[in-house]
Amino acid sequence: MSQNLPQRLGLESHNSGVCGVDWITSPGGERVESVNPANDTAMASVQAGSAADYEQVVTAAIEKFTEWRMRPAPARGEVVRQIGEALREKKRELGMLVTLEVGKIKSEGEGEVQEMIDMCDFAVGLSRQLYGLTIASERPRHRMFEQWHPLGPVGIITAFNFPVAVWAWNAMLAGVCGNTMIWKPSPQTPLTAVAVQHIVNEVADKHDCRGVFNLCLGDVELGERMVNDPRIPLISATGSCRMGRRVAELAGKRLARTLLELGGNNAMIVSQHADQDLALRAVLFAAVGTAGQRCTSLRRLILHDSIHDAFVDKLSTAYESIPIGEPWNDGVLMGPLVNAQAVDMFERAIATIGEQGGEVVRGGKRIDRAGNYVEPTIVKATPDMAIVHEETFAPILYCLKYSQLEEAVAMHNAVPQGLSSAIFSQDLGETERFLSAAGSDCGIANVNIGTSGAEIGGAFGGEKQTGGGRESGSDAWRAYMRRQTCTVNWGGELPLAQGVKFDV
Ligand code: NAD
């Protein structure tokens, strides 16, 4: 790390990972090292929270909720606006920390912070638009309407691959909606979480809102403690399908709300009517960008059989020219995987591909250098291969063939996940077919755009085993509030609905 960066972000060589109203100076959990995946050097450490520390943080969040929920929503929006300003000031440093801790290239690290800023802007506007409906009452001199109230302290569990943006998707909406929150970041990315908490605390100090945005770094056990906690009405969890299944099971036992943002297995159909150059460029970013570690990364490329071989050849040639290296260097387009376990998982997947009859046409090996680098990989596959139906969180792209669009759509939808999807075609009938009710079954469906790189203005999330949650834009805010239907009788009679008579 450059000398200036820790200082600008308030980081020490050893940090507390727990903050309620104040930082807990010596939390009782594990000491977690933050390791740079590009060279495996330890950058700093963060102390996670124990059960007792968690209790302190929850108490802070519960106490603050009684005040925060009564602050006018636009006043809450002003706090969020200032968080956005503070993020603008530290965009480069925080973006670089994302690069150093996750291995994303520089522009993606900064892009992630820009996404946080965009979320702040969006949430500020939203703070004046938490609208409810007015509904015609069937009873004379009655008024019926809906209003939206905050829920309480919200639990936010985040994944390593978007260590700060996913927090902002949740926190900015939860905050303007009047909730307090407890963030449990991934132990893989503890330092970015500490840096964000420092930025938020500075703003909180100016607005008497310590206790609104809280942090408790922890392992799976601590995460489950939060999921099981009856004082937390909503758990928003981002991560693997395996994690989501467990969270849903535990939260379901206490009938708590969940907002699940889980794994994807995203596909793109490229028809014979596509602009192939455009499609090729889109494939490169979607499949190789972030070293294949986005939930929306392109994993399956479904090519019309008349263009399949030539397209795969062109793609292989383009893969040769992707600059791979230290993600903070200008010009690099692919950095490392997040850790050694991810490289092992990549190698196991390559072995399984061979066993299941797939042909690696490009890549397939770990790169012999310091850090956790692998080659971006292209595989000729068939849809019956079991591994094609799984999310392998690495830059492995399966190329599949089709002859009729119906067959391509069926192949596209025949996986358990349902996050992001795309079609490349200049034929209106084909693209509309893809977007129709008989088309893509995903939460996100794009035409002539790759599967990754969503804007914050839309609701983000997916169907089936991706969990069904929606975060970020559109009306995703409703997940963080409770709806109340109110009826006011302003007349002197007491008429009953459905004409029921009950005269005493
Ligand atoms: P992960 O499932 O290993 O961990 C995610 C988070 O869940 C971590 O904070 C982890 O500590 C916590 N966790 C794990 N088990 C838990 C449990 N039983 N109870 C409570 N918390 C628990 O995921 P990861 O490796 O960090 O991230 C990669 C995965 O996340 C991929 O599957 C990717 O597709 C998915 N993801 C999805 C989205 C989305 O919006 N759909 C966004 C980013 C990442």
C-alpha cells in the first residue's frame, strides 16, 4: 500500500472490525489478515467480533432506531447525500483499496466506489419519494391509503467480490427508509469494510447518527447468530446459493424477511443475425472482466451453429491479447483470483470439464507467477455436462451450439440459477422473443449488451436459486419497509365493508 492510502482511509496495521456507536477497541473474535491476492502479501489485520461484541452492536442499532425512524425521510436523505460527498473525496483511495484487497483492476475498483456514490444520489431523491397509494374506499366518508414505515435494524451480509458496492445498495436504501443496520462483511475483505465505516462515521458525527450504520466483522457463526436473531426483522444476504439456502432455512424458522442475492450462471445467445464484432467485445468484458468473479459474469455462450467455429476462433485470438498482471497497473485488464482456494477450485473445475467430455480450447492453467493468477479459459462444451449447470467463480467460458432459437432459449433457461442474460441479434423478432414471457427466465435480460455491468437505476437481482431478491434501483426500497393499509372514518356512521350488518 502507498503510504498515503492507509492514512487517508483511517487504517492502521491492526484495526478493530466492530463499530456500534463507537469502535470496540479490542473485539473478541478472530484476527483476520487482509491479503493482497496479486502477490499474497499481508497488508493489515482486522479483529472480528465475538458474540458479546455483536450484542453491543445490536443494542446500539436498536436504541438508535427509536430516534432515526422518526427523523423525516428527507433529513435522512441529507445524511446519505453527505456520505456520497465523502465518498467522492475518497474515491481514488477507496477504489485502490478494493483493487488491493480483491484484485480488481483499477477502473473496476474505482467503478465500485462510483456505484456507491450513484446509490447515495439515488437514495437522496428517493428520500422524498417513499410514496404510498390512496385507494378508493367502498364506504362513505372513509379514506383509505397505504403508508410505508421502517422495519428496524437490518442485517446486511456481503460477499467478497463487491465488498463495498453491495453494502451501499443495501445501506443507502435501508438508511433513507428509516432503518438502522448491522453490516457483516466477508472475512475475505475486512479492510475495505473498516475504511467505509470510517468514512460513514465522519458524516455520522456531524448529524448525530452514530448507531445507524454499524459494522461487525465475523465468520459464518457470527453471520448465523445475526440470521437467528429475532430482533433483526430483515436479513439481506449476498453470496453463494449454498449460503443463501442456509440463511433462508434459518430465517424461515423464525419467519423473518430475507432479501437474497445469490449466485448466477449467466448466458448470452449470439444469433446468426448478430453484429458479431459488438458481441465479441461484450463477451470479453463479461467473461474475462473481474477475472470472472462477478455474479453476472458470462459463463455460457450459446452460439448459432453457422457462426460457432469462427466465433470461437476469433474469441481465442482475442483472449491471447488480454493483458494480465498486477491490477493496479495501467493497461492491465485481468488481475488475480481472490485467493489460493479460488485457484484450486479453478483447477478442479478444469479437471472435471475433461472428465465430462469438454474440450479446453484456450487457457485452462494456473499462471506460474506470484499471486493467484489463472488463464482466462474457453471450453467447447455440451449442455448435458453437469458442470455447465454450476457456477464456477472463475474465468471459464463454456461455448455451446444451437440451430433454432427455441432450442437456444431452452438451453439458456435449463440451469438452476436465474440472474443475468443477454441476446445479440439485429432481428427484432428474435430479440422480442427473448424478452417475452416465453424467453429468458432471468431477473436481468439484455439485448446487444453483455450480462455484467448493471446500472444502479434498475432493480438488481435474479430468479430461481439466485434467490428472488431485488436491490438497488426502481422500487427495491419497498423491501426495507413495512406497508401499512390505513382507513380513516371521518363521518358519523359506522358502515361495514361488504355491506355486513351488525346492528346492536
Ligand atoms: P459466500 O457465500 O462464501 O459468502 C458470502 C457472505 O456470506 C460472507 O460474508 C460469508 O461470511 C457469509 N456467510 C456464509 N455462510 C453463512 C451463513 N451460514 N450464515 C450467515 N452468513 C454466511 O460468497 P463469496 O464467495 O463471498 O461471494 C461469491 C458468491 O456471491 C458468488 O456465488 C456470487 O455469484 C455471489 N454474489 C451474488 C451477487 C448478487 O447480487 N446476486 C452479488 C455478488 C456476489
